[in-house]
Amino acid sequence: MTNNKRNINVPFLLHGGDYNPDQWLKYPDVLKEDIQFMQAANTNTFSIGIFAWSALEPEEGVYTFEWLDKIFDDIHAFGGKVILATPSGARPAWLSQKYPDVLRVNAARVKQLHGGRHNHCFTSPAYLEKTQNMNRKLAERYGEHPALLLWHISNEYSGDCHCDRCQTAFREWLKERYDGGLDALNDAWWGPFWSHAFTNWEQVESPSPNGEDGVHGLRLDWRRFVTDQTIRFMENEMVPIRELTPDIPVTTNFMADTPDLIPFRGLDYQRFADKIDVISWDAYPTWHNDWETTAELAMKVGFIDDLYRTMKDQPFLLMENTPSMVNWHPVNKAKRPGMHILSSMQMIAHGSDSILYFQWRKSRGSTEKFHGAVVDHDRSPDNRVFREVAALGANMEKLACLAGAHRTAEVALLYDWENDWALEDAQGYGLDSKQYIKTMHAHYRPFWKRDIPVDVIGKTHNFQKYKLLVVPMLYMMENKTAEKLEKFVQAGGRLVMTYISGVADEHDLVHPGAWQEKLADIFGLRPAETDTLYPADRNSVEYKGKAYELKDYATVLKLHGAKAIGSYEKDFYAGTPAITEHAYGEGSAYYIGARLEDAFQEDFYEELLLKEHIVAPVRIKKEADVSVQVRFHAHTTFVFIMNFSESEKAIEMDQTYQDILQGGSLEGHYLLKPYEVKVLQF
């Protein structure tokens, strides 16, 4: 975790989003209308140039910046700011035609055609040169423009290339990683299995459905390599930007995966955090879906917010969201009245200093012509979506003093991308029931429901700043992580770990005994075996006089100093320990051997919070589905009270607060309307 010196330093929250004037250069009336509508919508910041390469350089060496000059000047004229993007996410056709090595080769070793987005090779000398050259031109022309606020490096990096150059780069990466040579590589990848030991480096290839796809060490290292290659490509883009605009911060936009909203799995974003100045991400929750409550989805949004905020321990940016609907969910349902303001305020409550949209104006053609936007095809400021955006903008102007406000937490959850990759590959347990992210949610939820701030941290973070550290399903654990956990507990921390943890090392090789050695001391036990249940199977665990339903996993434990505080009630391990506590140094370590129903997490963490005197920052009484989140700035506390339900909810104030949005004060009893949000301060 690094907190770089370069940061956004403006006395307001950013409101605006992706603006594509390059699509409308033949329609000057539209461009003029945009500037008027931007002010009517109470917006102030626009991301420009993300896919504008063909408009900036229609032929090799022929540059047409004049249209962008005017956009910069027009936005600056009304006091707006520009986030200038580098256009590497989608290159012009002339570049693919003249330099075919820029095109990717897929895992089946098939050369891709021009088209799509991020269909480029990160190792291509031509693309490395052309992107850096374009970025130099942009930095030279706009680096000193007073409207320039932030650099947006490329867009949603993703994907991989398996061409010959990338194979060579992968081998060089492996040689550096395994300085013991092929012997070290073969040991790390368990080469004798299926006679897969390599005798020269040219035999090593990336995973392929046409070839080797079952060596887990290979798959794991390929994903690490892809992350490092993407970072290398990003750093190449940043060379002229750092050189010519050293004081302008940079970001690249992270993503979430699947309609279930989990962290993007393709890249280890934790490794990007040190390279950029500001974390930003693109959030598209499936609000109003038919498989979960609004509050449950809000919890998942909060989890990713806390993950990305914690990476640099500073405010992040919401770089993209939709004011209405998307066009790529299975069902593209519009946000109901009130949801846009509520969901935006949740982002700000968890640490965002912006609400930015994809997109400002709907495209007339191609795949995103029906994706939500501030300006619809009707070109009217009087429709519902535009009015809600303008209302949000007015609220954000009232919240300008929030810019830069921070959050503090005494509780941390440990999430690790490489662990997710390794668990996904593991051909054991239940292939569909490993559910690493859902398990993270299960252990995050009790704190979110109690309004206890949580940092979602990585392995490299400082554990010592927390009172309570929760480590669910850390299947892959290297020695240095175990050593950090040991120091945390010895110094007085409370550590919670679950089933399927500490099984394998950083190469995805199973530890002797399937248990990292230091954990035996920390937890005072050894897992003997893990039983995997069928979906219809059920067991139960007795804890503190109550029975809690068990499904999916049950670990049989052999105690060596730990105290059993919960036990199994059925099957061949009935009566044996399921949940343990172990005093170690000045702290305690708790092991949860089974996947238990949410009611267990509720009761278990309630007790731990009481023990550790961890409480919510404010003590506002509330009904279920109401979230109370807090940010701090100097001597001011900002309190967000949000009703994530479709019914009225009662709250009881613990003191008198100033109502920032509505004016006046708020105290005593109050009834929140569906989707209503209150922003208070004291």
C-alpha cells in the first residue's frame, strides 16, 4: 500500500463522466448543446478521449487536435475540469493494418482480427511505440491547460495475448522469478506429474485449451505474468506523462465482474495500486434484480468500495456508473426513482470523491447506443433521468466540504486475488461450492449490518493497525503471510480464520500435512480432513447453546492446545470440535471449521465486537436494511443514513445533527422513505 504524493486537489466532488465529442464532430449543434446541458445538470468534470484515437490521428502521423482544443476550452470556460484519457483501449484500423503484430493471439493460438476493445498485444514493439508517441503528443499539447485535472490511462485493462513474442516474454519472466533455473521451475510446478518436467525453456508455453491447461503452477504464474505485462504496458504509456506533467495525478479504471458484483478476476489490482496515484473503478450493480434484496446488493457494493478504498488508504473515484440502465446485463432494468441518488450517496459514504457516468450522451449507433446516459436520444433536459442527475449534482455541491474526507476502521478482512485464482483452479472440494467471494461477503455482512467500518486489505498491508482481522478461505498461504499473522496475534490482535485455509504455498503446492506449519502454533490445532457435502446434505454445529446449520464443508480438527467452543452434531465426526479459540501471545486466534448459516456469523462476531469494544462510529438506532456510514474531515464527522429497502424505516437519532442536504437540524425519531438518504454532520 502506497499513498503517493500526487492527488486530486480540488475543493469539490467530481460530477460528470465519459464524454465522447469525437462521435459528434459532424454535429456542431450537438456539441454546443452539450456545454449548455453540462451546466444544467450541475456537472463539472468530464473524461475525454477514451476511444478517440481515430479522431486524433486519422492517418499515421496526421494529427487533428483542433476539435479537442475547443472541447477543453469550452469546458474550462464554465469552470469545468477534464480527465484526459490515453486512447490505447481501442486503436484505429490503419494501425492494425500497417502493424499486424499489434493484434492478439488467443489461447488457442489463433490470430485475432481488428476490432473490439483491448484486442492488442502488450508486448508488441509497434504498439508500445505508438501508444507512447500518442501520449507524448497529448501531454505536450494539454499538460499545462488549466482544465486538466487527471490522466485516465487507457480503459479497463483486460485480456491476454499468446503470440510468439508473449511466449518469449513469459519465459524471460519465469527465468527471473525462478533464479534456480528449470530445476526450480519443475519443483514449483510439480513437473514429474504426468511427465511434465521441462528440459529446456523453449518447451514452456502459456496455458492453452489445445495443449497444457492442467498444471496449476503454470496457470497461476501465467496470470501473474499477465498482470505484470499489463502493468509494464501501462508504465510505458505513463513515461511521457510523468516526464511532461509530473504534478498531474494518474489513474486507470478498475472493474467488477459478473452480475453478482465481485472484484474483477482477470488482473491482480493490488499490484496496480503502487503504480497509480488514485484508485478508480466502474460500478454497475444490478439494482432491482429478482434474486436478492436491495440491501444485500448494497452490501456487495460496500465490500468492493472498501476493497478499492483501502488499497491506498485514501478516497477513490467512481469513474463510471449509469444514471439509468446498462445494455449488457441479461435484463437491463432502469433505476427506480430515488435509486440513483441513494446509490451515488453510498459510493460517497464509502469513500468516493466522485460520481462519474458512462456515458454523457447516448451513441446513435453500435453496441452502446442503448446504454444509459445523462443525455438521452430525446436530447431533453426534462426527462426523469436528466432531472435526477441534476438533483444529485445540486446535492453534491452542498457536499463540497466532503472532498478528501477519510474513513477509519478497526476491523479488516483479507482478500487476495492470487488465492482466488488458485481456488478457482483447485480440482477438489466442491467444484461449484468453493465460492471464495461469497464467503468473503458472509464474513463482511455482519459488520456492514452493524455499521462497523471495515478495511478490505491485501497480504502486503499492515495488519498491526487493526484489532480484529478476518481471513476467510486463504487456501494459498506463503510463509511470510503466516509470519505476519503470527506477529499480529502475538501483539494482541484477534484473528479469525476459516476452513480451507493455509493448504498450499505460493506455487499452489500443498503444504506437508495440508497445513502451513506456523498456523499449528497460532491456532493450536491441525485440520485432519475436510468433508465436502452434496447440496442436499446438511449437518449442524452447536455453539453457545444454539444449533447452526452447516452446508458444503466441515473440517475435522485435532486440537493441540486450542479450546473447542463449538462442536459438530451429526455424522462420523459428531461431538468433535468445529469452532476453536486459542490464546497466543497477547492475542487470540479463532478457527471456524465449517461453512455455517449467516445466523452464526451474526452471533459470533457480535460477541467478538463486544469483547474488543469495537462499536459503530455513531450510535443511531435503526431498522434492518438501513446503512449508516461515516467519513471524517478535520474536526467534522459526516454521517450518511441510507434506506436500502422498498418500505419506510424508522431511525432514532443519538444526538442533534445538521442536515446538510435539507438544511436545519435532525434529532429524535425520523421515518425514512423508501430509498431515502440523509447526509448529516456534527
